[in-house]
Amino acid sequence: MVIYRIPFFLLLVVFAGNCGAGKDYECKVTRCSEFGPDIRFPFRIKDRQPAHCGYGPAFDLSCTQNNDTVFDYDLQFPVRASTKRILLPLSLKVLVTDIHYESQGMSINVVNASCLPRWLPIPTLYNNSSSSAGSPFTFDFLAPASDYTLFSCPSNKRPSTYLIFQVTCPSGGPGHQVYAAPSSGLSMYELVTDLTSCTKMYNISDVPLEVLLGDDIGSDLHSVVAFLGWSKPFCGNCEAENKYCQLKKNSTIQDQTECLDILITQLSSSTTDHEPYIGTPD
């Protein structure tokens, strides 16, 4: 009988490699569906991957029952009320259609938005940023943002021009409907003709139509209406080399990242009945 002697240090190397594989597998490249976007650091699927696989709660994603990819929370989009220079943050439910890791951006569609307030709140600190306070993302809508004036009109006095449209949220109160009119581009004749029986509420500025329509958005859920961008953490250099990115351990510099000597395609697996689709990135 032939007995093979394996050096002890080789056994240690194999054992250490197997131990590390468990953590790598937890942070594998994953998807909510076969054709969904790849999900990897700085994102993770909440409740299916450990916290260290992502960059924090702001980058947590979830899979819906229809296997769509969505944020685990509502994004905040700031709308400016131009008359009193205050911010009116709206909550947006968005669907993620694609994630561009090397350029650090993502394509989204707005599923619905929360209501604008019926009355303006007490003025707060004015902020010109296109991202809400504390959010790591910036918004860039495909359609240009516009300025609107909101009017409360009697329900039996519907404006006739197509340039003035009904906004179901907020409510105009009993017997009234809220309409939005472009703050520019309407002649005085059109305004006088259509809005003489209405009461002006307030002006809002830099509002994309998808946000203003709120629950009445009727576009294809998988069409792209906006882009989100993020600057931290920076992983573009790792992505360009097809290497996995993570926060650098024991670093004295906040948000410093490092590229692992592991190709992104190595952190893939196969589909299971109880896991989201796991595929090899294109």
C-alpha cells in the first residue's frame, strides 16, 4: 500500500482557503431575476446577504414578488417651493432597471411618489442640492424639470387647456381639485380663461413630471426615466479591472476602498429555488 505524505503547511493553506470561501460566497454577485441588474458591492440584497456585503442602509436593495429590483426604502426627492424658498421633500418608490458600476450610476423608474403638502410648512434652511440631505445619490431625470403653479379649483370648473393638468395628490379639499399650470409658457388669456374661479396655492420649481404626477404615473415600469449617481464609495478603478471592490480593512481613511484579487465573475453561483437568480455578469 502506497502512503502519500502531504506537508502540513499545505493542509493549512487549503483549510484557510476553504474558510475564506464562505464569506466570499455570502457576497456573491446576485440578481433578483435572470435579466435583472447585477447586485454587488456597494449594494446588497437586504435579508439575503450580510451587512458587510454592502455599504450601508442607503445601498440596500430588495427583490419584489415579481422579481423586480427596488430600493429597500423610499428615496427622498427635494422639491423647491419658490415663493418661500423652502424644501418639500417627496418620497419616491423606484424600480432599479440597471446599475452601471464603473461609472457609478444606476437607471431607475419612478413607481410612485408621495403627496405634495396642501399647505406650505414653516420655512426651513434652503438647499440648492439636487439630492436630499443625508442621501448619497444625485438625481438626473431624462425629461427636463419645470416650474409649476398649483391651483385649487371647484370640481365643476375643469380647465380646458391641455397645458393645465389635474394633480390628484394633494387633494383640493371637499368640492375642489388641484391643477398644475406651467409657471412660464402660458399666455395671460389662457390663465384668465381657465383659472378665474381657482385659488392659487403655491409655486414649485425644478420638478420632473414623473414626480409631480405621483401615483398617476402610467409609464412602463421597466422604462428608464432617471439616473441616480453616487461618488462614495469609489470603486470605478476596481470595476475597470473586473475586480471585486470592498472597503479597505483597518484603514485610517474614511470610505477608502481596495480591489481584491478576485474577479467579479468568480463570485457567482447557480440558481436555487429559494435564492434570487445568480448569474455570471455579461
